[in-house]
Amino acid sequence: MSLNMLMDAIDGKKLMCPLCKKPVQKYEKFVEMTNNVWDGAGDSNRNEGTVGSKVTLICGNDKCDWRERTEYWKNYIE
């Protein structure tokens, strides 16, 4: 779900670069962060859940080299 939210924000030009104040054009290395992982010890009631995501945001606008690896990418959505 977070990847869809990120892609919608970029496509809708709602994810803004903090330097040039224009919409972020690209992203790379998106990963979901898990809450816990089954360790194979027979604990089948354990839920694998996500606690957020991390992504590298790339501005991609003319003359702006801003890029940032962050788990707080939602803060850049306006």
C-alpha cells in the first residue's frame, strides 16, 4: 500500500523537493520495513506486518541534485 501511495504522490505531483520546491520526479530502492519476521521456530501465530517504508527520493528537476534516502517520505507530500 505504501508503494502505491508513493507512486500516486509522484504521479500527482504532490511530493515536493525541499530545495527547489518543485515536484519530485523519481524514486529508487523502495523497501517495506517489517515489524517482525517468523524465525522458523514453530510460532505460526506471529503476524508479519510492516511498520513503514524507506525510499530514495530523487528530485530530477533542472539544476537540482537533491536526493535523500528516508523513511519519512510522507513528510514531503503537500
